[in-house]
Amino acid sequence: MVVELFTSQGCSSCPPADETLRELARRDDVLALALHVDYWDYIGWADAFADPAFTRRQKSYALAAGETMIYTPQMIVGGVDHVIGNRPVEVYDRIMTHAAHDSGIRVQLEPAGDSLAVRVTAERDRGPMVVQLVRYDAEQVVDIERGENAGHTIHYANIVTSWEVISEWDGAAPLETVVERGESPLAVIVQAPGPGPILAAAQLD
């Protein structure tokens, strides 16, 4: 189960959500990812992990859901459920709901030296899908010196550093490709376009 947290070091409401994500990152059944957005950078503290691409991803989710606003902290569970990020009970409830569903999509990752072989298969037709490669830092600690969180030391988990499309895929035949392994943890995520529901994921620490 993939949980994305849209967060910012400049948002005073975000530290509880950041801590919830750290708890989720310890679970074997959850791929918890923190995407730091840049639209709070103007209020006194520029988030060192922020990337405009992550702001665009959050806007794409909002557009797909017919929403007109974006905010932090926000968690997206399974690519579908939009939850206020500092409401952990609701987040856990959504995770349990999604855990009962099996998409029939399988992702296999096989390291081979400096490369990583990726194989994706479908047990049944799911329509068009997007296969994505996500790289992230497992943990960082930041002393916030200015802005709404000034004076706080915050521990962050699974901070996304890049999110790229490997391939578009129709599921008719297995998808096999090779990517650079790199030194940081990574994940491969299969998602319906939109962005829509996340159908499968696999990670490699």
C-alpha cells in the first residue's frame, strides 16, 4: 500500500503528519513516501527537500479529484483517498480498506551489479497504466531556523528525491526493463493514469 504525504518544513501543521509517516515507514505492508512541496517557501523558510515537481503532482491529484485547492499536510492513500495528513486514525482506516483489494499486478525487482531489472506482470486486463521509478532518502534530521517551525528539530522519513516515469504499459504482455540501481532506496510504482489508483508497488532499500 502506497501512502504519499505532501508536506513542507515551513508548515506548522505538518510535523505531526511527518511523525505519522515515520511510523508508517516502519511497516512492511506500507510504502510511505514524503513529497515536500515548495509553495510555503516564501513565508520565511525554504524547504531543503522541496521540488516543484512534487507540487505539480499534488495539483494533478487535486484536478483528478475535482478539487480546486491543495494544502499541507495531505496524505494520498493508494492514489485515491485524500486525507488530512495529521489525522492518523483516518489514514490508518483508509490503509486497512485498501489492503483488502488485490489488483492482480505484480512487480519484481532483481538487482544485478549497478543495474536493476524490473519486471511487471498483470493477471488480468487493467487498461492503461504508468510505471514509475521513485528514489528517496530513508531518513534526514533538520533544524528549522526560521518560519512557522523555527526552533524545532524534525525527523523526516522516506524523503522523495526523484519521481520519473519508466514506461507507459497496457498490461497485455509483461513489462521488462532495466534501470540504474543507484545508492539510495527506491521503489517502482504502477498507477492508473490521472493520476489514478495505485495498482502495485515494490521497494528496494
